[in-house]
Amino acid sequence: MKIVSATEAKTHFGKYLSIALSEPITISKTGHETIVMLSKKEYDRLEACEDAYWRSRAHLAEKSGYLGEDVGQDMIKKLVDA
């Protein structure tokens, strides 16, 4: 992954925008890596991975007995009102 300073990225923004279409660019400020510039396609891929992860976690929770927030609250309300 290419690392450039914020000043360099600002000065040659178009160049790094083009590079970011094929590989992430890390931008550092005062010696600290602060931002990663990446293509929309790569961003969408990462979001899809995260969505799939949380979908699988929700499925496992339901499989292990978690009923969901609404059902849980209804059950508690019925127990309290009984």
C-alpha cells in the first residue's frame, strides 16, 4: 500500500485519485497514518463483507435462542403485567 503525506496528496490529488482506483492510498499527517483513500468498488466490497458478517452473527443468535428485541420486550411486559 502506498503511503503519502497529506501535502503530497493535496498537491497531486488527481494522480492519487487515479492510483486509488486500483490500490488503496494511505495519507499521513504529521507522520501519522490518518486516512485511507480507496475506490468505491473496494469500499462496496468491504461493506458487503461487513454486512455478511453481521447477518451471520444475527442468524447464529437466532439459532441459539435469541428471539429479537421486540419479542423479548413483549415477553417481559407480559411477565411484569401478570
